[in-house]
Amino acid sequence: MPDKPSVLFVCVHNAGRSQMAAGWLRQLAGDTVEVRSAGSAPADRVNPAAVEAMREVGIDITDQTPKLLEWETAESSDVIVTMGCGDACPVFPGKRYEDWQLADPAGQGVDAVRPIRDEIRTRVEKLLSELSAGQVAR
């Protein structure tokens, strides 16, 4: 395992689920994990309901901007977590992949986003414990 594993969170718009996941991992892992996020068709801004839901738990993602998923970013990541990006997500042999089936917060209010945020936290905590145990490759 590399000294500092890299995790890439990918969803279509890189505006909700992947941004919340990246926020959680940055918060919980500190500088022990390189955190990346991207989207196959990035939005122009992060979902305001996702920003508010994360603010409620003390995580500020207002400085994040949706980014286009680039081949090089995926190729250089140790773990790729997809969240509904479908066939747009590249596949690289030897990478660890996880596909998290989560509700899409797009167009939802903060009340609907909170349970998604909390589910993402649970999954990020599990992923972080596996990374800490050296379980990167699949």
C-alpha cells in the first residue's frame, strides 16, 4: 500500500454525493489520505442542500467546485468509489472499486439530503478503517 492512499469519489455532477463523501473523508482522515472527487458531467456549482447538510455537521465544502472526471485522475487513484456515474467511469485493472448505491440529492431539500449525508458518513468510516488496515487493492 502506498504511504498515502488516494481515493477518488465519482458521481455524475460532482455536486452532491461525491462532494459530501470527499468532505467526510477529508474530515475523518486528515492528511493521511489523498481525497479527490470528480464527475462525468460536472455541474456549475456544488448542490446548496449538500453544502447546508454538511455545514450542519461542521464540515465546510463551500470552497469545492465540481470537476470533470479525467482519465489521469482515475488512473492514479488507489480506490475509486462510484455513485451512479454508470459507464462514464473508467475501469483500470488492479484498482479497488466500490459502487455506492445512494439516493441522488439533486433537486432535494436539506431534509432529504441529511439521511444521504449520514449514509455516506457510515460508508466513509468503513472505507477509512479498511484503508487504515492496509486493504487498498481488490
